[in-house]
Amino acid sequence: MKKYALVFISLLPMALIYAQEEAVPDTNRSDFTLSLNVVGDLSLFSLGFDKLFFVKPALVISGMVGLGFNSEFDLSDNPSNTYFVLPHHLTVNYGKRKSFLEFGIGGSLVTRSQYSGYFVYPIIGYRLHPFKNPGFSFRAWLFYPFGQTSKVAELNILLVPYGLSFAIAI
């Protein structure tokens, strides 16, 4: 009988943990942001639209699409070609309160009239997201198109392996 009581007492804390209600995401937070991205994602500047999915208070999935531009990196007086850039990403964000660590995958379509290239890269970053609407949101990330640097060199564009985003949560 003592064995059964010991088993019951040892399983009771686990049952209490599983019986607790799961915390629901904060519904007052905005799940959309409009951003100005400075460098990063193979563009010099881009405007982005970010959709956030609050799965749990500490888990957020983010999907972004943007429009940007880049130009050839040329120090001479010759006119340089400009490129249209379509950056996008899908990331998972882990964190507490307003600060999140971000991991995911991104891509950029870089094109001009006669040439286009598509680049895929991993993303790691930091995201600050407000509690109230509207609010300021900030994002900084690192990326690198591994194995695709020869394609970047063909375009002769400036590759900056980090990006900064200043956004308004709406």
C-alpha cells in the first residue's frame, strides 16, 4: 500500500502542472507592422508589411513581404544600375514581454530589366514589439546568402549582412 501511495504522491505534481490553463496570447497587441528597413535583405532601403501570429505569449510567428531597391556598388562617376528587390521572410520569435529572439528563413528577388536573381538565407535577429496600438517596433537581424555570393558579385551590389527595421505597429 505504501508503494501505491508513493506513486500517487509522485504523480500528483505532474497532474497539477498539466491541469493548469494555458496562457492565452495578449489580444490587445497589434499583429501588423509597417516598416522602413535600412540595409539587409539585399536592399539598401525597403518598405515592409509584417503579419504576426501570436501562438503563445512567448511564441510569435512572423511573415513579412516588402518592396525595396538596391544599386550597383561603383565608386566611379559612371551611372549605376538600380535593382528592384522583393524581400520576404518567415520567422519564429521566442521571448518574454516585448523582447523576442528571432530565427527563420528569408529570401529576396533582385531584378532589373535584363537580369534577375533569387537568394535564400537564414535569419537570426532581435525584435522589440509594443504592447499597445499604435506603437513603435524595432527589429535588427543578421543574414547571409551562403553559397550564393558569386551571384551577388555578378550583380555588383553591396551585400550588408545585417539589417535594421523601424516600424509602427497598427
